[in-house]
Amino acid sequence: MTKLCLAMLTLLLAASLQASVIDLDWQQLRPEHQVQPVPLPPLTGDQKRQLQRLLQLKSSTTPSSQAAAASLEADMASKGIDTEYLLALREKYIEQQELAASTLTHQFDGKQVRMPGYLIPLEYASEAMIVTEFLLVPYAGACIHMPPPPANQIVLVSFPEGYKLKNTKYPVWVEGTLTSKLSTEHLYIVDGNRDLTLGYRMTASLVADYN
């Protein structure tokens, strides 16, 4: 009878622990941010290309580029296009997008979560292909063959136990304690060192193939 009670208690405890793990999707890590709309005046394809060319010229400090930029600005102004106003709007739009990308949620801080994703290895154990630290991202190839996701779509995961890496093209489940912390880290990722802005960290208790 005692053994039966202990077995039932163990099952109940396991079920309770399982129920306390929160299943997360990536959208939950990207809280809504009130973005002020940036009204962009209608431009033709040719005008957009001229504006792009102006940006390239202004980014150069050579006298010839500066002279070409002034000439292009004058030409566009003669057609009623205020380039200074348009470039200011562009900067404002970029600022809004960067702010939205770095907005984090603190709702899951210190909680046990479970989420799917693709891993980008950062550190290995002495045994070949046993990953102990990695980035978890929402799509394959992020940060390697493609631009990095927003900061609130990257999780830096520590898993001292190690996960036997098979292929970064295949997704995994990761379970552990999540914390939100915006930081820029200098990391080595397959094709070299780079600075990445990260939004979340996790100490993982389980990494398993996705199914």
C-alpha cells in the first residue's frame, strides 16, 4: 500500500511539474509596441531610385560624391521633391522599427518554458558536435545565411549537459528557465565573429529533436 501511494505521489508530482511548463511561441516574445505611423508621400520608382542614390552619395566623404549629391538634390528640388524631409522621415521610420525590435516582454522571467526553434551553435564540449551553448532562433539559417532576427526573436541558451548536434536545418524543442535581458554580445558564429543584440537568455534543462 505504501509503495502504491509513493508511486501515485510520484506520478502526481511529475504531472504537476509538466503542467507548470509554459509552451511559448515566438510571437509571445514580441510584445506589441505602439509605433507612431510615419506618413510617406507617394514616390515613383524612379524617384525612389534617385533617393537611394542620394543616400549612397551622402555616405561618401569624397568631394566628387558630395558635389554629385548637391546636384541631385537640386534636380529633385526643381521637381518639387523635398529630399531633406524625406530623409528625415526615413530616419524616423528606422528608429521606430529598431525600438519595436528591441521591445521585450518580462512576463515569463524566471518561469519554466518550452519552445521550438532552430539552433546556431556557439560552444561545444570536448566531444565532437556536443553543443553546450547556442542561439535559438525562429527560422533556419538566421545569423548565418540571412540577416539576424530582431533582438526579441533571439534566445541565448546555455545547456551544460550538451546536445548532440545533427543538422542545424532541423528544429529542436528547448525547455528551461527564461530571462529577458537586452544586450549586445560579440559572438563567433560559423563564418566569423560578429556583434549581435540579444533579447532573451535561457538556462536549458532539456533540448530534444522537434516532433
